[in-house]
Amino acid sequence: MTRARTNANVTASVGRNMVINGSMNVAQRSASVAGLGAAQGYFTCDRWLMTEATNTAGRFTMSQTADGPNGISANCLKLDCTTADTSIAAGEVLQIRQIFEGQNLQRIGKGVAGAKQITLSFYVKASAVFTFAAELFDTDNSRQCTKLYDTTTDWVRHEFTFPADVDDGSSPFDDDNAGSLELNFFLHAGSDFTSGTLNTAAFVNQVVANRAVGIDSFFSNTANNFFLTGVQMEIGPVATEFEQEDIGTTLAKCQRYTYKVSNAGATFNAHISGAGSTDRLRQYSQEINLPVTMRATPTTTITENDMHKPGVRFDTISGTTTSHTTASLGFVHTAATSDAGAHTTQVRDFVVTADAEL
């Protein structure tokens, strides 16, 4: 454990950090979401999944906050406990998680001769002294290793080297675009995860009860806050200085998994059918090109806010139907509605979200 330091003497190569958005600089979905704790999802900072706090009454606000350690990042991921839960059921668990594609992990050589060590480092602080856990979990082979760390009210950098996992040569990461490894920050867990013996020395076949032994609960008090940034995972036994990355590079990496854009005032071409000046079916279509190729064909959600004729504003578009022809490079959005008047163009305001998260 070392105190937070400035980013001096950077000598290691570019691209060594396998974590995406470890600086918490990109938050396409939202900067802050309250009332979390009942369901898992990606809510604020890109690529950081909040797992479901199953059966817990605890709730929290998650936000991208401008309170990072000087010289590392201006931003951090903050959790603020808003509802406490001191009666912890056996199956409860709360984690901050990043999932890695198998094809991005081949440099580790895991599961075969010559496998390499992995070093994890991160900056953390909290509202008080807590003991929490950081885990690497091999989802392809159900193998894991956990490290405990303590928080203070100051930013502290923690550095942990996870051993090489040679195993018996039968557990490499799959070389594909599916999830193969989880980085989990345990902040709360019931006895299903804490009643065994903590596994810290090697990657072993998972025993659920051994995964988070000895941790405190983030939900112990509504005064609790937790802050995380500067997360880095790299090959070898040495934690190098946090790798600084320009925002354009980080954003493009994040857009492989999710893309959100407001397309206010987009003009659609219209196809008109039907007789007379009223109750005509109007169909609209627009091609939306994604800025990067996404990890897989995304699930698309389009929220339409309004529709206009030239010079005339429609207050409602009830009855409109939409469909999306989707691919990882882009998709076509079409809509249809019936209204009065003879015109061949429409202007539609909408927000589109394409999601290919792991």
C-alpha cells in the first residue's frame, strides 16, 4: 500500500493497462443515479458494472465525481450509502465489476506453461476505515484469487500481484469476444461468500464461501462513501505508474460496448401512402452509423421526444411504431405514424443507445 502520488517518471509502454476507463473519465449513460441496490446494471461510468445486491434493503447513489487524486485523474467513481442494511442475508453481494473479453487477455498466457503474473493497482478512499476485497475471477474456468485492502479517508494506491495460473494446461482464456475474466471489488457480502477461508496465494477452482472472507459492509451506515479511480491491470510483477490516456482514445474504447447519442432535429425522408389529406401513413427512415465497430450486434433503444412538420410542432406522437435493423457497424431506424396534412419530410428528436456490454 502506498500513498497517492503524482504521475512522475512514466517509462512503461503505451497500452499496458487492460482496464478500460480506469480513470472514470467517460460516463455516457449518466453522471449520477440514485436509488440503486435492487438490480444490477451499467449506470454511470462506462464499463463499470454494479452487481445486484440480492435481497438487501441497502440503497446507494452512484456518481462520476470530480474528486480524483491529483496527477492521476480528475474523476472518480463514488458510491454514497443512502439506506443502511445491517441484517445481511446469506446470499447478498455488492460488487463493482469490469469484465474483459477473452481475446484481450491472451497476453497473460493463463492456464498453460509460461503463464504470466498479473498486477492490479488502484486508488481508493472512503468515509472511514474499511476492509474490502479485490478479486480476479476466471469465468471461463471458474478459478479465482482475492486480495484484501483497507481504506482511509485519504487517497491511497494499493498494488497487488496475482500469481501466474499455469494449472494443468487445460484452462486458458477463450480467444473470443465473450467475457473471460472479471475484476471484482467486493463491498458487501453475506455468509455464502464470507464463511470459508480466503484464497489469496494462488488461482484455484472457486469455492464461493472463500471469495470475500473478512470484508466489511458498505451498507453498515448511511454516512458511508466509497471512491475508486486510477484502476490498472497489467502483465508482470511490478505496478507501474497509472497510464494516462487521452479522452478520445478512452471514449472510443468505451463505444465498443455502448454508444449513446442525442440526435436532436434529425430530418427523415418520408414515404406517404393513403388517400386524402388525413389519416395518411407516413414512414420515416434514417441510417445511423456507429463511431466504432461494436463488440457484437448491440441491443438498440431509441427514445423519441417529438416530431415536427416544417413549421408545425406536434405535441405528441402517440401511435408511432419503431423498428431497428441493427449491426455492429450501424443500423437503420424506421418509424411510422398517421397524421393530417400532405408533406414529405419530418424532423424527429430522439436519443439512441446501442448496448453490446458483456
